[in-house]
Amino acid sequence: MDVSQRLSFFAALFRVDENPTVGMWMLYLTIAALSILVYKLGFAQKLPLIKSIIIYAFLLLGSTVLTFLAIFLPIAEGLVVAALILIIYKLRLRQHKKAEANVK
């Protein structure tokens, strides 16, 4: 069985099977960036600097594990969907608050 047929979209996009070193780093950076984006859009609160550093360190550490899973599973694709849903939610919430402020 050909491994390239089983790769997830981003793993195939970054050609993990042909150039594993660069491909895995690109996949890691993609997952780390998307994880940070989803965290900021959905869960981030105003925290002291040390706590923020700890949270981001664990996000980057968790992204390492997710990168290995993302070779064959749609991890990055799920993060893209989550980010899009949160962006739509934030835009709708902003429009609702703006409309509510205009009514008053």
C-alpha cells in the first residue's frame, strides 16, 4: 500500500513522505499556529505574563504530539474548521453588540 495515499491534506501538501524533515517542521508550525489561533479566539483570558508563557509552552508541547498524529489524521484540518467557526462566532457577536448599542 502506498503511504502517500493515506496522508492527511496538510501532510500531503507539505510532502511529508518525500521530504520528512522540512515537511514535519512545516506541519508542526501549521498546527502550532492554528492551535494558538483557536486558543486566542475561543479561550484566551487576560492572564499575567508568567501564566501566559506557561500556557503557550504547553500549547507548543502539545502541538508536537499532534504533529505526529496529523500525518494520517485530520488534526490540522479540524483546527482550521474550529478557527473558522470561532471567527464567524466573534464576527456575529460583534455585529450583535453593535446593533444592540445602536438600539439604546
